[in-house]
Amino acid sequence: MLLPTLRRLAEMIFVMLGISIVVFLIFFATPGSDPAARIAGRNATPETLAQVRHSFGLDQPLPIQYLKVMEKLFISRDLTSFVNRGQKVIPAVIEATPVTLSLVLGAAIIWVIFGIWVGVTAAATRGTVIDRGLMLLGLVGVSMPVFWVGSVANLITQSRFHDTWLFHWVPGLGYTPLTQNPWLWFKSLVIPWVVLAILYIGLYGRVLRANLVEAYQEDFIRTARAKGLSESRIMFRHALRTSLITFVSMFGLDFGALVGGGALLTEVVFDLPGVGRLTYEALQNLDLPFIMATVMYSSFFVVVANAIVDIAYAWLDPRVRDAR
């Protein structure tokens, strides 16, 4: 296990290096994308453009520019916004990270628990009304866009029924840090958690149900039955464990993408100052340092999540461990 883990960590470093080069070239070397023109503003004179290029180091060769940007991004961490002069990028991303982590972690707990419950229940009752009903509900959940579900949730909890006993406890839109008020932190995030989790509950439940039904056709399940094991033991000890490989793979990718800014729509709808909303505002203003920093941040979490998933494979399925 140690050697594959070290090899996977080395691959992570090379992948992040490649991503940083591609991101830099897209934002700083693509024809027509002149950062100096963005900084100087409209109708800037050639003298002003030349001065801006010199002050930001944009008149130097691309390899030197790349090294300076990476140094400001990862070492000195003093890369500043092109739109809001003086605003440092890294502190803003670090400040927004706990908001996104709080949102995604809570939603992930909900969708993992209910996704497994839906998949196991549907597989255990396959062909019955319960199975068809759960799969129908899962399809409905997958089909509803997050921004629409969030808007409807806000309409119900913040406007129409906010004064009723059912939703009077829901605070106004926004975010309260956990360290400031844990109870208010929970109340401000519980509706966004559910909204973000609905899509994934349906998706993961349907995928897990399909994997479980397929697993029940394998020889090792027939062997377990021949040994006289109970159906619950066969389900949870044998079928579920091997069927979770696809589940874990999906979870790693989705969790990494959401933490990296994929929860943008949820953060915008519920006015949560997370990384997704930071990326949304940077895209509106074409603020290249912020966009580049959030892209790097997002890719880091996706790469780390993929590495953790690969390591988890060996625990879930001995065949993967033996192959390595």
C-alpha cells in the first residue's frame, strides 16, 4: 500500500504542475488576452500600457512571468486583483474556503446517507412498488436544477411560509461562521445542504441500486448463499462493499469539484460567500488573478479527491489491491 500511495502523490505533483502551466497560458498567453489592457482600463494610451506591463512584469518572457505568478500565488501569496487594486487573492480564497467546506461537507453527509439508503432499499425490494417509487423519486431529484430548487426553497422558507411554525426558525440569507455561533451556523446552512444534496441523492441511489443488482448475479454472492449466510449479511458484508467502488469514485469526483467551486449556484442563490461565489464575481469582472487562483484551488481539490479515491479502492476491493 505504501508504494502505490507514494506513486500517486508524485503523480499529483506532476498533474498540478501541468494544470498550472495550462491555466497560465490560457489567461496570459492566449492571443487577444492582454492583462495589461484589462488593468489599464479602456482608452489607455500606449505609454500607460507600457508602464502597466513593466510594473506587473508583463513585458518579460513568458517563462519568467509564469515563475513570478506562481511565486506570488504559492510562496509570497501577495498576488493582487486586477480590478480591486490592493485586494490580495489568496487571503480572499482562504477566507471563502470554510464557507464552501461547510456547505459541501453537510450536503455530502446527507446525500451519502440517503443515497446508500435509497440504493440498498431499492435493490432489496427490486421489482416491487417500493423499488419503482424510489427510482421515480430519484429521477425527479436528478432532473431538478439546483438553482431552481434553491429559488423555490427560498420562496417557501424566506417569503411565503417564513412566519409559520414550520419555517420561522430559518434565518435570513447569508452565512454565520461556526466559531461565532454554531447554532446559527447550522440553521443558516441546513436548507442549502438539503437543496444541494437532492440531486446527488437521486443520482447515487440509482447508481448504487444498479451496481447492487449486478453484484447479486456474481458467483461470490451465490457462494455466500450456499454457505447459509443471511440476506442482510450478504447485502452489507459482500454485495454493498464491492458495489461501493463506483459510489466512492463518483463521490470523490463530485466532492472535489463542489469544494473547488462547483457549488457556485447554491452559494449564489443562498448568498453564501464561498469560493463558488468568489469565482462567479471574478468571472463577471474578468479578474484574471482571482479566476486563476480559484481554478488552481478547484483543480487541487479534484486531484486530491481522485488520489484518495484510488487509495480507497484497495480497501474496498481486494482484487484492486492484488493487482497493484
